[in-house]
Amino acid sequence: MLIPISMIALGTQLVITVADSIPKYDVARQCRLDNTQAFDLSTGLNETVKRCVSDERGALRQLQTQWSQFRESDRTVCTGEANAGGTSSYVGLLTCLQLAKDARLLPKQ
């Protein structure tokens, strides 16, 4: 099946747009959803959600200062991975970007 050129051009623009800026995630909502089934029984659900939100906001602050240091191709791939499975995570996005950057520093064999 052939894909029309206009569809390819549109798809390319969407990918570039995603990589140009940090995506917007509703971390409070995501943390509540993620932690309703798996939370630290010793601290309770509210504290677990607060910890999750704090971690996500910390990762977002790091992304805001480091975003331009990551390759556009890595930003595109990692943004897609951070959204996989219906979950959105700045911690996951930052981790993916850091791993991709570090992998380039490994010696070539």
C-alpha cells in the first residue's frame, strides 16, 4: 500500500514538533492513577502520590534546563517511549534521554 506524499510530510512535521519542546504531562493525575494500586503501605497513598509528583516535577525542572543538550532524534524517540502504554512520565523521559546520551560515550568496538 502506497502512502501519499502529503501524509508523509504531515507525519514528519508532527514528529519534529514533538521533539522541539518538552511535552506537557498531567503528573498529579498520572501519579494518582499509577499509585492507587501500588503504594507504600507504611506511608499511605497521599504521601506516595506526593512523592511521585515531587519526583516528576524535579525531572521536569532538569528537562527544562537540559532539553537543548539532547539530540533531536533522541528527544523524538524518548518522547514516544515516555508516552507508551498510556502513561506519561518526565522521569521516564529524562532517564531515556540520559541513557541515549551516555550510550554515545561508550567506546566503539
